Amino acid sequence: MNIEKIKKEVISKISELEDEKLLDTVRKLLEDPRPTKPREPGWGKGIITYVSEDFDDFIPPGFDGTEQDELSH
């Protein structure tokens, strides 16, 4: 599907909307496409209920910041 066809389809669907709250949400999204609230530390707390005991046994090279990866040269 090309970009112009997608634009026309989206515009058509927006023009058919009757829900004022939904239209306001679409307007805000178009004005600022970034998420309204950035993630914060601890946002996933309670989602992961189990972590293996050996979770910290292996740290991949470069993950701790001591080694540079090949793309950063």
C-alpha cells in the first residue's frame, strides 16, 4: 500500500469519527507523536514474577559498558 492511499484511508476514517474524546486523542497524537508519559524505573514491577537464580551469572560482552561494540568505532 502506498503512502497516499494510506493517508486517504486514515483521513476517511477520522472524518467518520463521532466520539469527541477519541477525536481529541487523535489530535493530540498528531500534534506530538511521542508517548505522553515516558517509562519510569519500576514500571514493570509485578509483571515478571520469577527470575532464575543464575540470572546474573552471565553478562554478555559490552553489556556492562566496559567493552566497546564494533559499531561505535
